[in-house]
Amino acid sequence: MPDDDIFEKLRVELRRGSLIVAVLGALREERYGYTLRQTLEDAGLPIDEGALYPLLRRLEAQGLLTSEWREDAKRTKRFYRLSPAGMETLARLLAEWNAISASIVRIAEKDQ
């Protein structure tokens, strides 16, 4: 049986890339950080605030997101949404994701 530490490191690596695609997908609709976290968690992809906000800042710096501070329910919140470049990048990443997934399924089925 594989070492649990090795599995955990590989799982974290796999999740990191998956979360980027999930965040981009969720931000086709405008959301602020808390509702984005809830959306991801409800979909089975929980993410800590300490990982989410740096990811959002990085994606915005890369031009994939736009953000705007607004008052909502008497609190100022930062709302995020995909930029046009983010929409294009998401479409390309999803196509790549689907191709990789299909390849992995084909490889895994050969061994059975």
C-alpha cells in the first residue's frame, strides 16, 4: 500500500490545478469571496481562505478576473468575475481538461 504522505502530497498537487479551473468556472457569475468559497464547498471542493484569496489576486494580476469593491448588506465586499480573457482561458482549460480526462480513462481501462 502506498505511503499516506506520498498520496497526500500527490493529492494536493492534483487539487491545486483542479481548483484553478473550478474557481474560473464559478466566476462566470459574479461572486464575492465568501459565496465563492461556499459554491466550491457545495460542489465538493472546499478551499481555505488562506489559499483562495492569494489565488484570486494572482488570477486578477494575470488578467483573468476583474474585481470591484461594492457595498452589499451594509458591508463593503469585493466582487469577482471572469474577464473576457478569463472566459477564453477557461474554455481552453476545459477543453484541455476533457482531453486529459479522456486519455486517463483510456489508459486506465487498458489495464483492467
